[in-house]
Amino acid sequence: MCLFQSHVVESSQPGRVGAAAVLEFWVGILTQQNLWYRDKTVLFLMDQICCAAFTHHQEECVQKLLYQQHKNALGYHGDRGLLSSLVGWIAGNATPSFIEGQSLSAEVWFAWLVLNMEGMFEEDSQLRRCVEHELLSEPNISPEQALKKAQQKLKLLVAPSLQRMQVYRWACQALATPPDHPLLPLVWQKFLQLYFRQPGPEYGPHLSMVTKSLLQLFGVFAVWMDDENLQKQEVYLPSLPPEYEPHRLAQVMQRQQELWLEYVDQERLQYDDREVLSLWEKVQSEPAFLQAQNPSFTDYTSLDNARERVMSNLQKHPVPRPAPELQQHKAPVAKVPTVCLTDSKAAAELLQQDLSILQDQARIAVAREAQQVAMEQELLESLPLLYKNRPEQVTMALECKGKGGQPCQGPANITVTCERVQRQEAVQTQITSLRRDIKKLQTDAMAPPPQTLAQAAVHTENFITALVNMYKAQKSPAVQHVGVSAFYQVVSFVCEDTLRHPPTRQYLSSCVEILGQVFIQGNAEECGCVLKTILEQRRLCPLISPFFTPNAAPNQLVFLYQDVVTSLHLDSADVIFMLLTKFDLPHWLNEAHPVFSERTRLLELIHGALCVCGQDPEPELLMPFHLFAKHWTWLLRHHFPDHYSDCLRLLMTSSSNQLLSPECWKVTLRVLGCLPPSRGSKSKTEQALSTTDVLGRAVDETVDWLSDYFLRSRLSKPDLRSFGLYSAWTPYISEVVSFWDHLIGCIINVQLSSCARESVGSRKIANALQDLHSKVVKLFKPWVFPLDTDGGG
């Protein structure tokens, strides 16, 4: 320090190089080595240089060198512009700094120059101003959100963390600076300029400020920091009391950059400089013989005494202790044995051990919840009994004022019986005990979970991760078998307790999702097992139904559909609907090309499900009913008229017993073109087939078959013979009329087309009319003709 001060003073004399050149010289020397800012000796010397720069008003030259050093630390190059360099700085996850940590308590002069220098980067990037603008625009936004929005607005790839912003750096430095340090008021001024700044429309102009004493200044600082209202933008500063010093506060809020040098103890700095120079001059002027006579004196300015200086410094340090012994620590989570990835039995033991811990924790949590609910219910039942009205006799004195000038003999004492509320001490004792128990239960519930729980969760996660990675690297049958077994074992741990405990429910759901996506989804061999698991435990449907992919097993699809249909009843309708959505029948029909017998079997299953839903499906069955109806129409359309006769036969048979909903008739007639598509429908299912495609040459056969069917039906039962078919077919009359109308129209069009070129009165036209009349009569005969009881017509 003596050398620096002397060198600066000497160089400041007229005709010399000047103080700036000396300071640049020493800074250049001290910052040549790598990571110089981590060397405490270098930091001490740099602190003295920064103090000299401040005293001689040469901070700018030191900041310029540190600025260049900082650019090099950030990875700047000479061919990069300032803007692109700033983007590179902002993009880093952590901004490099010459200050290790958040602040320096010993090298305050050095910290002062470094923080001022680093503030230039934050100012040039506009990041701080943009963050302040976002905070003012949205009062409810958090600082982290404001920083993120500012990053997006400035198109910065990655912004520095919030703690690296200058306002936080200056706050930490202000708290770390010793109370007697001369720079303390200026450090607080820097922090307050950032903390209380009030930007205008475009960040506002700068104002000047007037200086009172250092003690009073810190008192004003305390008043500012204690008043939360100063953070609001609408504060009217002239209305503040004098102790706030409103004019100074206004200058702080509006970014006054001029330093309050009047609060720096200049006399102390000058005194320290004089003391240092005096010591240096004394050492320089001391005669050589006196130095030689003093055995404890070492001339540190001589190059010949280098060895003595080194040995002397070494003797001042304590003997280094040996390195501590290496402690072997047990890993908090055990490694996953490799055998578990290919051996199902070993994997099952691992999962059983870990997942049992999670299941037990869920059971404890659910039991604790039930206990708290019971105690709170008991508490609610006890509160109305805490106070009770009880009869009580009260003696009251009525004063007498006399009458006619005669005094009275005294007040009259009257006894009154009334009811007064009284607290039941037994109930109060019970309530106090309940509240104490509830408080203890809540305290236990908020306690950290046992370490074994976290170890079990991480261990299972490591096992699943290793298993999935190995399978993705090489799809080994052994690994796949372990993955499938692990999926069902994890599913087996899903119970009422784990479903009621959110952390365990979420964890098991994540494990099931990963294993299901990799080992179960799209696996033809597991479709039946997944379906069986769902049907046996319906609560698992939302969890594992995403991995039920029946189309992955096209040869088993009809059998899987049969299992779903046979499980249809009121209390399982939601599960059945979710399972039905997994069947992609159009894809199966067009890609798997199932044979006619398979399609017929599927049609019969769908018909049976529609009959289970009934004539008027319950609200719970409506969603699966509509899916069954859609599947019915898909099969009817596929390779029409392959299943036309089967659909017609099944439709008529079940309708004659009123087993089907009229909606089944509607969807069938829409496909055949007998009814228009439903309003707003664009589905291919409801696009009607043309008459030629639907009926064509089969119109005659359809009319003949229907005529014979209804006639047999009319003759099958005595009540139908006597009273007709109308009562049995009432629910479907409107649909039957539409079908009859369409069939008769088709017959007429066919006959009209065949006789279009015949002359009026020709034999062919007469025969056509006769044939048309006989068919229409035959179609309506079972409905309108009376029949005798002997079976005659």
C-alpha cells in the first residue's frame, strides 16, 4: 500500500506521467495471472489500488481495465460487437463476476469499482429497465415472471438469475460493508437508487440532490426502508413529513447518478494517505547500518533477500495439517442389480420391497385423514352443547321515592326467576382435549416423510429407467417379459388407500404410464390380460385403459368385444364406454379384412348389446348405447349388402318383442337412405347409400321377406290374430312407415324404369301394374286384413 500511494503521488507531480498511468500499470500487472480475483493477496492489493483511484478521482481508468477483463471472462472477442456480446452474456446461466459470492466485506473499495463496472452491462442490455417496466405494468406479477417476460421482449435466449441483478448485488454489499467504512453511505446510495427508482414513461430524467449529516442520513434511510408505501408509484412526495426528506427521496427515485461524496470522510482518507506516505518515507530514509543492526529487520526492497523473505513468510504460517482420512459413505439409494433387468423373479422382489413402503405410507396417511375427520365431526357435535340455559333466581332492589312528601321505608326486594346461559365444563374439557388431539395429528401429518420412503421411490424409478433404456437399446424378449410383469405388479399396488393419497397415486400413475407405453401398448399378447384386469377391478379403468389396444390383436378383436359386451350392466356403463372407445372398427374392417363369419359374429354381439340397453335405455347406458349403434351402422355399410339381410332379420326379430330402442331403426334407415341424415352430421356413418347400392335388385326380395315375416308374426299369437300387429309395433310405427314408403317408392321406380319406352296400354305396362299392386297388397295384408280364429284369411 505504501508503494502504491507513493507511486501515485510522485506521478501526479507536474511533468510526470500522471496518476492514471500508474494505476493502469499496477492493475495490468496484478490481473495478468488466471483467476487473479480468487487470490486474497491480489485482492488486498487491488483494494488499495481502487482506494487510491477513488481518492485521486481516477476510477474511470481502473474501471476501463476491469471492463475489458470482464469482457474476456464472458468470452468476448475483438470481432464481436457490443450488442452481440451482451446477448452472449445474458444467455449464460450464471454471469461471471470478479466478486466470488454475493459481496466482499474486506475489499470494499474493490467491490465498489467492480459493481459499478458490472452495472454498465446491465444498463446497456436494457434488462433492468425492461424488468421494472413489466413490474409497473402488471402489479400482481412476480419478479421472476417479470424477468422472464423481459427476456422474451428483448429476445434474449436465456436471462441471468434474479439474484444476479444489480439491486440484489448492491443490497448484499451494503449489508456486508463494515459500519465504519468510508464508502458505506455511497454503497447504500447505490442500493437505494435501484430500490426506490420510479421510472417515467421512458424511464425518466435525472435530477440533482442536496446534501444534511451522515448520522441523519442513515436515519432517513431507515425511515425509507420501513415504509412499504414508498414502493407504490402513486406516492405524492411533497406530502411526506420533513423526516422523509422528500426532495432527496425524489432524486433517489428518479435515478440520480451523482455520488454523495460529501458524506465520504475525506479527512480520514487524506490522513490515511499521509500516514502511509510517512511510513514509506521513513523506511526509505532509514540508514543502512541501522537496518543491519536490527536482526529482525528485513529489507524487502532488496532482491538479495528473496530467500529470507520466503522463509520468514513460511515461518509465520501454521504447520499444515495432514489431509483428512477418506470416509467411505454408503450411497443413500442402493444400485439396481443387473439381474433384476432380465429376471422377473428378482424384479418382483425389488418392486415388492419398495412399493410396500409406499403403500404403507399411503395407508397411514389415509388412516390419519379418517381420524381427523372423525375428531372434527365429534368437535362439531360438541360445540352446540357447550352452553346451556339454566333457571336461576335473582333478587332485585326497587327504589322508592316516596309519595306526597312522605319518605319511604326503603327499597323493595323482589326475587325473579330467569334463565341464564352457563358453560358446561365437562363439554369444555372434551372440546379442549379434541382440539389438542387434532393439533397433534396435524403436526404429525406435516412432519417430513421417512427417508426410507424417498429411497424406495427413487430406487423404483431407477429400476424402471434402467429397464426402459435397456429395452430401447435392444428389444430383448427377457427384458420385455420383465417389463410386462413389472407393469402388472405396479398395478396390483393400486388400492383404495393409494388412490386416496395424492402423492402415492401420482407416483404409481407415472410408473404405470411409463411401463404401459413401452411394454403393454400395442402388444397383441397383453390385450386380453389388460381387459381382464379392468373388468375385474373397474377402479383401474382410468389408469390402465389407455394401454388397452384391441386393434393390435385383430384376430382376437371379436373375442375381446364379446368380453366387453357380456360385462355390460348399469353399474359398469362408464367402464364399458371407455373400453368401447378403444375399438377402431373401421380400421379393423379395412386393414385386417376379417372373414364374413367374424363380421357376422360381431354383428350379433352388437345386436345383443343393443337389446341389453333396452327399448328406453337408462341414462347411465346412453353413452355405450350410442357407440353400439355406431358400430352397428359401420358393419351394415361395410361391403354392402353383405350384412343387410342379417341386420334386417335381427332388427325385426328383436323389435317384435320390443327389445330395441327406436333409435336403432333410425340409424339403420339413415344408412339405407330411408331417412335424411341427422342435422349437422358430417359423419360417414350417417351418409345414406344410394338406392342402387342399398337395395337394387334386392328390393323384391326385401318386400317378399317382410310380407312373409309379418304374416307369420300375425299368425303366431292369438292376440295378434285378433287385434293385429299395431299394438306390438307401436314404438316403431313411424320408422316402419318410413321404411315401407321407401320400399314402395323403390318398387315404383324400378317398374317405371323398365316401362319407360313402352306405349300406353301395352301388355308389359299392364303386367307391371298388376305386379306392383300385388306386392303392395301383400306388404300391407298382415296389418289390415282381418283373420279368423281358425287361421284362414
